[in-house]
Amino acid sequence: TWDNREVTNVIPTAPSPLSPPTFSMSYFTMSFGALSNLMGLAILCMSQVRFHRRAKTPFLFLVAALLLTDLVGHLVTGSFALHLHLGRVLQHREEVRGIEPPRRLCKLFGACMVFFGLSPLLLGSVMAVERCVSITQPLLHSTLITTDHVCFAVLLLFSLAFALAMLPLVDVGGYTPQFPGTWCFLPVLGTLSPIDAGLALAFSSLGLVALVVSVFCNVLSGLTLLHSRLIKPRLTSTAARRHASSVCPTLNSLDVEMMVQLLVLTVVSCVCWSPFLAFSSLLGNVRVDEQYKQVLLLALRMAAWNQILDPWVYILLRRSVLSRLCRLLRPHGLSVYGNDLSLIYLIKL
């Protein structure tokens, strides 16, 4: 049985007899998300030749870590959700009400939700910092941002998310079933104990800080690119232009390509995660009713789609795809810039 702290936050799991529960959407999102991340990883492996320079290796490693985290998160949390959905189906057929998920299963599910929820957000902030240093301080980036340093930063952030997720497993706080009984998370509804409120606030604060860091670094990087591309005085010498076009285009194109990918990843993360993080930080300061529970469930589904959209950002916003799109939209525009598409990217995106 649940202890007294957890009983106050339990949400009835019995489905309505008029609406039998289905798990087709959960099955679809888990399958589509896993397939999308596998496709992203495959494309990343095939395109690694373009990132042969040492300065691009940390970003490549971070993208691979993000896609792998999204993939594992989809498979693990999706399996838990499908198990609980199937349990609800059996309860509906047998007309059994009020049966809660097993305590151990709910705790493991909640821990996975916290870990695989925070990890992509923290990875996104590290990617933004890495790109910001690379664009604004390229000399410092070549000496400071190495693959070993990036690996250490990733392990440190993973350890932070893992520690927060494991605290309720050692009886510091707890995980409870959430409406409609198909997922478990930190208690965020009703009257909360100080420990439960602190854990929920820590989760939402870390996620929001990661988003703010990503936005700040991406804005700074974007302004630096715009300054170097549009405001910086252009070369006047024909020989200098030819030399620049033979040396710089690949570097600039790759920089802008990665910057565009990171900007879109940040926008997707903000749109998908902001509602859930905001609701998680309210901590019982709102009236909990059926409508609020439905809104919280919708916010969770939006957050889950972040792991599905992340790989598609990398798949669709590659230089080869954007090059074909630019040729279709403006077939004569490429002759002005040659092979350097970065200015077109900035204008069109």
C-alpha cells in the first residue's frame, strides 16, 4: 500500500464506462519516435565525413548523445506507458475500479520520466553553449572545448538528472500515479509536503534554466553571425573575394547549418516543454479540477513530442535538403552566392 504522503496525491485510475481506454496513440508515438531517432542517428553516421574538422567533433558528439537519449527515453517510458494502458483496458473489461499501478513500477516510471525529461533539455543547453563559444570565440573554442571536456560535461549533467530522479527511490519524496492513471511523476497536484514541493520545483527550475541558457546563447550566436555576414564590410578586391570563396564557404556554411539546427531545436524545446514546466512549478497554487488535469495531460503530451521532433530537425535542416529547397524556391538565387548557402539560410529561415 502507498504511505500517507502518497495517498493524498493518488488520482483514481478507473476509466469511464462510456469511453473505453485505448493505447493506439501511445503505441504510435513510441514507434514513430523510435523510428525517427533511428533515422536521425543513421543520417548522422553517414554525414560525419562533413564534420572531419576537430572543431566540429564536439557538436557531432552532442547531437549523437541527444538522439540516443531521445531514443532510449522513448523506448523505456513508452514501454511503461503501454503497460499501464493495457492494465486500464483489462480493468475496463472486467469493470474493476480504483486499482492503482504497482508501487515499484510507478516509482521506476516516475524516475525515468524525470531523467529522460531533464536530460535532453540539459543537452540542448550544452549544445547552445558549445556553438556560442565556437562562433564568438573560435580560438578559445579550439583549446577549451575539446571532446573530452564535452564528454565530462555531458556525464556531469546526466549525473545531475539521475540524482534528482533517484531521490524518491530512496524515500526522499515520492512518485504518484497521475491522471488518467497511465503515467507516474513527482506529485504536482493537491496538498504537497515540503520535500515533494522541493523536488517538483527543482525539476521545473532546472528545465527552465536550461531553456533560458539555450535561448541566450543562441541569440548571441545568431547576432554574431548576422554581424559577420550582413554588417561587416565586404571585401572589395576581386582576388580577395576569390580567395575567400575558396577557403571560407565550407566553414561558414557548416557553422550556419549547425546554428540553424540548434535554433530550431531550441524553439521546439521551448514550445513543447514550457507548458509542462510551468504547470509543474505551480505546486498546488491553482484549483485542481477535471479541466486542470486534462490540461496537465495535454502539456505532458506536448513535452513527449519534443523527443519525436528533435531528430526531424536534424533530418530536414541539413545543408543538402536546404540546398534543394532553395533551388526549388529560387532557382537563380544560388548563382549569386555560389556554393555558400549560409546567407540564404539566414534570410529564409
